[in-house]
Amino acid sequence: MSNITQIKRFLIEEFLPDVTPEQLADDHDLLSDGVIDSLGVLKLIAWVEDHFSLPVDDTDLDPNNFRSVAAIDAFITERRAAASATVGG
Amino acid sequence: MTTHATGTATTAAATGTAAAGAATATTAADGDAATAAAEAALAPLPLPDAFTAHARTRPNAPALLWHERTVSYGELAALADAERERLAALDLAPGEPVGLLAVKSPEAVALVLACLMERRPFLLPSPQLAPALLAALFAQAGARRLLTPRGQDTPALPALAHAAPRPTLAAGTSFMLTTSGSTDLPKIVPLAQGAVDRFTAWAHDTFDLGPGRVVANYAPLNFDLALLDVWATLAAGGTCLLIDPAHALNARHLLAELTHHRPHVMQAVPLAWALLLQAAGTTALDSVEHAAFTGDAIDARTLAALPALLPAARLYNIYGCTETNDSFLHRLDRLDAAAALPVPIGRPLPGVRTLIATPDGTPLDGPGSGELYVSTPFQAAGYLDRSRDTGRFTTQPEGAGAGRRWFRTGDLVTRDEHGRVHLTGRSDFQVKVRGVAVNTAEIERVLLTHPEVLEAAVAAASDPLTGKRLHAAVQRTPGSTLNTLTLREHLARNLPRAAVPEKLAIHDEPLPKTATGKIDRKAVLPTP
């Protein structure tokens, strides 16, 4: 299962129970229309840390990293690459 | 009409607010009498006298239509005379009010007419209120004796622990209506017969309610809308089609009554028009010449469909409060009935003075926004419980014309460069979410501009974290696949972020309603 599918499934379960994955566009701005508020961002970060076993630093807490499904996916991909680079280096 | 209103205002100026309620009202009534003498030809006949004259000169003319029954003016006068005897048998003190617990019917109309003919003040609350609330209201009005229309059961009301002191009613008090009281005990609004007569004269001038005309009455009798539909029609000699409140939410019944009896005039809350459209299909109500909606904001879909339902009608948005009666009228251009929402409330009625106060309390000149104050020829002098006048009936703001008695509506409005007034929200619907002031009525209006939204309600719940948490509920159109995501996008496009409700609920069923047919906002909140 791609990151995108998992991210959408989490977002729908948690915040958008009446929406299907097809209706949630990858670039939908989740912050501007209040799908995710500040508490929601914290919930989302906890899920990313837990689900992908990725530590999220305070410096990563830029809301723009969590603005859309695509942004979350990009953030996860980037943090994974950075983590394996550190391990590999 | 303008001179009439000026006369009243001058008297109010001389009296000032410090005077006791009864004194103010008496002096105002004297002022009215003086003005009436000066304009004898224009002075409207008191409603009971006008009704009696119709019954005498045209006894066979239809006064009421009720299901399959037609009640003529003569028959209605005979019913009213019988009720006058019942009233006389109560042995009330002069000026002592009577309590009416009246569900709409020809018999209920006769009972009210009897009170009007006897110049007997009467409290007419919603019969749907809880018994304890009704008992408290009757006690507050000083109504020791209750009457119900013939054929209607008399409910048992709980006795009050403490007898309330008898209020002093101003001379000439007739109807005592109640505010909708969404939060606490409804306020009692005593109306002088003169104020009612000035209103019925305006209504007849504007919509022609006289002989040969049929006027549909959708609202319950206790609702201020009935002053136009029922009472102005009976004063003018027309025929009132009474819609049975027991079937008022049955769209097919409503449509059948209207297609059968072919009214010329109909005023109703947007809910009624939306119901009609549900049942109408391609049926058109081509008899209707004047169609008014009032009492609530109309949704885009209902508004857009009205011209087809009412091909021969002029469409109006009427704005008024129980305390002042109607004060604004906007006639819609049929061609752009679907254009901008919200519909403007338009311009003040003849004799109505309006004032828009900016947040610092100064009156606004020209275009701009602020809170609406009105002063109408039809208004109450104050609430029955004068302690509740504070902040509502006022001579403020400063510079508004010395001594004129204004009613502070609580409605936030914008006046455009054409002098038309638009509602933008309620001052008491202002809440703070994360420190940002948002207006829940404005959010409702934005929700209603979505083409797939039929009804909307927004309410705020206290939240220790954010101050207030907004909950919204909508009813979507039949077959709509509207979801919270698309509705959120719509809100975010039109509102600041803090005003986008945290909880959105989308329903296929109509939202819960209050006894007066307005959406019950409290029902949107989660049960504690």
C-alpha cells in the first residue's frame, strides 16, 4: 500500500468519515478549510511517527508539511531518505 | 402616514423615557387621537369596528376558509357574539386581561374577535409551549382567567407557587403577543389597538386585502404574521384561508389547499415555501399576486424556484420583529430572484424611521454597517415587564433625534449606496473562536448560498480550549452527494478560517424546528 493510500485512510477515518478516498484530492488544502485544526495536526504527527516509525523533530513542525495528502507523503518520503542516509552514512 | 408617525414621535419626545410605562402609553395614545382628528379621513377604523361593519353590510361574504368549510362574515360575527357572552360571564375587572389558549380554527378567530370587540386585552401565547411556561406567562400578564375556543380541550396548567403581581396595562392594549424566547421565558409584547390598526391599514394599502380577495394564512394565530394574514384581512373585508397547523408540515395538503382556494396573497416563513416547492412539481400557483417570505433567511434553491411556482406574483422579503411589527419591505425583481443572496430587506415602510448605529454608538449617515434600530407606527411601547426594556427599547443612541423611542433589533445590517438595507448577522450571534469574533448567522448565510444546501443551522458550544467551538448542520437537497469536504471548501472560500465550523453534519432530513417553524439551533449542539 502506497503512502498516499494509507494517509488518506487515516485522514478519512479520523477527520472525514463521510468522504471516500476518491473524493479527497491529493492536493486538497486540509488546513485552510479546517479539516485539520491545530489539535488535528498533533494527532497527525503522532500517527506519522508511530505508523512510519519516523521521529518528527520540532524543526519539522512546519504546518506546511501537513497541508495536504501530497505534502504529508513528500514529508514522509523525505524523512525516510534522510533517516536511511544517516544510517547508511 | 408619515405625519401620523411624526405625531407619535413628538409625543414620545415630550414624555421621555423616565415616565412610567402606563403614562407613556396614555400620552402616546392621546397624541394618536389628536393626529387622527387632524387626518380624520385617513384614520383607520379600529379592527373590531371594521369587522362588524363588514358583517352588517355583507353578511354572506366569506370571511374564513377552513378545510371544506366556509364561514361567512355574518356567521363569524354570530360566533364572536356568543364568545362575548362567555367573556362577560367571567366577570373580569375593567382592563383586566384574559388568557387565550387558542389553536387556530374559525372558533379561535371568533374568540379573539370577541376580545377585540369588548376592548378586552388578551394574552395569546403559542399553545405549544410547555404547561409550566404557559402558566408563568399568564401569571405575568395578570390573566387570572383562561378561555379556549369552543371545541378545543382546556389543558390543565400547573398552579404557580407565588401569585405574580398584576401588571398595569396601558389603556387601549389589545393583543399581547410573545417573543419566540429561544433562551428563556418569552417576553410579552402588548400592542395598542391603534398600533394594530395602523398596521392593518398599511397591509391593505400594500397588498389589497379587501372584498373578493383571498389571503392565505400559514402562520399560527399567536405569531405576529397573523396580524397581516388574518387580522388585516378581516379588517379589510377579504377572505382568509386558514391553513390548519395540524397539517402545516404536510406539503401535499398545503399545495391542495392553495390550488383549491386560489389565494391572491400569501405570506409565510421560507420553510413553507420550501415545502410547497417539494410538493408542487410543475404545478404553478397562478392565482397568487403577492408572495412574501419573512422571519428567516431564504435559501438559494427555494428563492430560485419561486418565480416558476408563482408565475403571476410579485415577490417580497419582509423584515419585522414582534416588538415593532413589519418595518422593511423589499420587492424582488423576478428576473434576478436567483441573484445575490442574502436578499436585501429593502427600504423602510411608510412612517418607519430607521437608524444604523456604528459600534461606538453614533448614527451612521449614508452607506455603511452597524446595528439596526427602528421606530415604527406599529410598535409596542415596551415589554409588559418594563424591566426587560433595558437595552431594547431606548432613546439611544445619542443624536438619534431627541426622545424618539427606538427598538434596538440586535440585527447587524449594511446600507448600500442605493439606501437598501441588507442583513449581515445578529449582534447576539457574535461569538469568539480562538479570539476571533465570528457571527454564526453569517456562517448560516454562507452555507445557504451553496446550491445543494436546503437548510442550515450553526451554533456555538463552550470549549475550554478555543473559547467557542462551532457546530453546523445542514440539510442537503434530495439526491445530492454533498459531503463535508466540499462543504468545507465552500465555507473556506467565503469565510475567515476561524468561522469554518469544527463540526459539520450533513443530513437528508429537514433540521429540527421550533414551535414557530424556525430552525432550532440548539438542536445542532451535541447533547451534554
